[in-house]
Amino acid sequence: MRVHKINTSVRVPLSIEEVFPFFYDVLNLQRITPPELDFGILTPLPIKIELGTIVDYRMKLFGIPFKWRSVISTWEPPRRFVDEQVSGPYRVWKHIHNFYPDGDGTIVEDDVSYRLPLWPLGEIAYPLVKAQLRRIFSYRQRRIIELLTVAHADKSSGQGGSI
């Protein structure tokens, strides 16, 4: 079975100490997911993100509804965390989130390894899945910058915005 990979990164003009806490709040996952995926958190809130945290959610991929369960398998604030699919649409899904200081900013890197279900038939869908993941991560990058910089600007101006 073939393991596929996608790696993306974005530079956020804020320090790692300002960026990493954004990922403590599981609701931000909903905020950085494209609306057409109809993403929703199923685990009762609040959820404390730490090693071993399990999060259940729903989403639609290619219009098909799925339930997905992930576990935080690595938690190394403020540099790294990993979530892995326990159950869901993929045969395997491992998402490594890395954070690197970059001058006065932070590089947020997403490194995903995944296997499609129903091998070898699932491989036929690979080009569609790859294109969809590229769109999802492109949206995610734009939203991370937008949400973090707006919240930072609100905080700096004394408006106390919340992410």
C-alpha cells in the first residue's frame, strides 16, 4: 500500500509564543477548515489539547459525510504536535504540525502522511484527493494568517479580540 505525503508551510508574522497557543483551541480547527467540508466538532467542549487527547468530528469529503476520530500522539509545545486518525475516511492519516522561529515570525509547517482506503481501488481517486488536500491546506494557510494577525492587531489596539 502506497503512503502519500503532502507538505505545506506558511510564515506568520508573529512569534512562536504567539502562534502556538492558537492550536490549543480545537475550535480554531473549525475556523481554518473550508466551509464546504461542513466540519464540526462532536466531542463535548471544552477540550484540553495535550498528549492523548481524542477529538471526534464530522466532515464531508467529496460530499460524503464522515465521522473522524483523532488522537494527539505527540505534544511538544511550542515546537510540535502530531495528530493521528484513529478512525475515519483514510486508511492512515498522520499530521505533523511543526513550528519554527523565523526572525520576528514563525513558520507553520504541515507534514501529512496518508494512505487511501480500499486499496488498490482507492488509488484511482488519488489525483482527486491530492487536489482536494492542496485546496484545503491553501485555505488553512490563508485563515491561519488572517485569524492570528487580526487577533494580534485587536489585542495590540486594546480591543481584546478573541481567536
